[in-house]
Amino acid sequence: MYDNLLQLINIHKSFPGVKALSGVNLTVRAGQVMALIGENGAGKSTLMKVLTGIYQKDEGEIIYLGNKVNFYGPKSSQEAGIGIVHQELNLIPQLSIAENIFLGREFTNKFGCIDWKKTYAQADKLLAELHLDYDSRRLISDLSIGEPQMVEIAKVLSFNSKVIIMDEPTDALTDTETVSLFKVINKLKKQKGGVVYISHRLKEIFEICDEVTVLRDGQFVGEKKLIN
Ligand SMILES: Nc1ncnc2c1ncn2[C@@H]1O[C@H](COP(=O)(O)OP(=O)(O)O)[C@@H](O)[C@H]1O
Ligand SMILES: [Mg+2]
């Protein structure tokens, strides 16, 4: 038996002219990776945006750590311990890796000024945990394909979230980066965190996920355990 960290129950969401979600359920259990699959347009990203407060649901319930909750923006869900790596990147190209990771929460010294040395050192440490040896002083615009996505992942990990959502995280990653990501996911599982893993890559799903939830055209098709 695994404890439920998070439950989305009977979620409905419409956009003008589109019923994006209709009666969708999703459960995230401690120490488990839940795959979320379905064709393009099935509603996967919308469901995760409803969860993290980017969109407001029309109907349904969100139970997080035993309490009914509703988030009114990504900041509030992040503060509650739900982190999301979006399908689209949210980094500022003109800023460094460290500035992006700690934007708005940089370390300060006793004079109240930003302690850049510490901010860069902490960012380097996070990158090292992901087996990345790039200098956190580098600008995002100077990174090559795959690297910004890893920075985005490092940023989400830096919040020590209880639940982490990864929306098609490996699309831009190299094989080596994917291996590093999977090591991190396994570590999160050992720490009893929960992960939602959105992907259309079945090989990856069988490798890293414990269960799967299937959506089709905004509808909940079912949930199943995976044997791996
Ligand atoms: N902001 C939006 N405004 C209008 N329609 C949207 C918006 N976001 C998503 N949709 C629609 O909702 C449906 C589900 O989209 P999405 O959640 O992105 O699917 P998936 O991530 O599974 O590919 C699609 O029909 C999409 O066009
Ligand atoms: Mg999507």
C-alpha cells in the first residue's frame, strides 16, 4: 500500500469552444511515478495546469496531503510543494543559469545584498546533483539543446517539492541527460516523493513509471499498475 499524496477527482475544464477535460481522475502516491499518457490534445498539460493553479477548474476536487485544496497560481502550488517542469521552457535567455534557478529568491548577505558567490555555488551544487558539469554563470542563451531543459529540472528540484510533474521532459534531452534525469527520479522515489511523468515514449514509461493513467479526448480512460 502506498499513501496518496495527491488526488484529482472528476476534473472538468472548458476553453471557449473546447471541452479540454471531462471527468478526469489522477492519483499520485508516495514513492511512485505515475505516467500520464494520451494523444496530442488529450488534455494532459491542461490537467497539470489546473492542478498547479495556472488554470482554474470548472468542476472537481483536488485533495493534497489529505486536504481539499485549490491553487490560484503556480507560486501557491510551488509553495505547497508541487513543482512542475513545463513542456515549454520558462527561462530568461539573457540571464545566467544561477539567476534563472534562484530568480526572486537569491541568497543575501548580512547587508541584505545578493550574495552572488553563494547563489552561484548553490546553483553549481544543484547542477552537480544532476551530473551536469556546466558553470552556473553561463547564460541560458549560450546553452545548447537539452541543457536549458536540464536547468529547468534543476530549478524545480531546488524547491524540494513533494510532488513533481514532468511534462514531456526528455523531448529535448540527449540520451546521457535522460539517464541523469532517471537517476534523479529514482532518488525522488526513494525519498517518498511522487512524480507525474507525461510522455509518449513507451520505452521510457516502462523503464521509470510504476503506474499509468490514460486520457483520451479529455476523458479519463483508466489507471493501471505497470509491472517492471
Ligand atoms: N489556453 C487554451 N485555450 C484554448 N484551448 C486550449 C488551451 N489549452 C489547451 N487547449 C485545448 O485543450 C485541449 C487539450 O490540450 P492539452 O492539454 O495541451 O493536450 P495535451 O497536453 O494532452 O497534448 C486541446 O484541444 C487544446 O487545443
Ligand atoms: Mg501537452
